[in-house]
Amino acid sequence: MTIREPIAALTLEPTEMAVLHAASRIFSALIAAGRLDDRNADELVDYSVRMAVALARESDHAVESDGEVSTHGMLGS
């Protein structure tokens, strides 16, 4: 993994925090499965985040929450 400058403070929005939690679980599963080595840590972090975002998008597409407006059954939809 490439060492980067330390970050003094990090502020995440709730949706970003949810993606971080999912990505950390995916990354942990990859580590538990023996997929992590010295050469691929950055790649696995990137993969974990991409998969977490993909899961979030699919969840958003599949589930309509109370705050979202449905166009099902309306004219022109």
C-alpha cells in the first residue's frame, strides 16, 4: 500500500460513511480469504470501494425510501 500524507481531519457524509462501512467489510473478507499480499493492497482497497458503491447503487435502485418520489403509475412513466 502506498504511504500517503497523514490526514488531520476527515469528515464523511452519512452515505459516505455507509459506503466506508461496506467497503471495510468487503476488504476484511478479502483479507480473511487470503487475497491480500504486499503487491495488491491498493488494488483490493479500490476493488472494495467500487463494490461497496455498486451495492449501494443497486440497493438504491431496488428500494424506494419514504423520502423518494415514485412515478410508478403516473402518466408518461
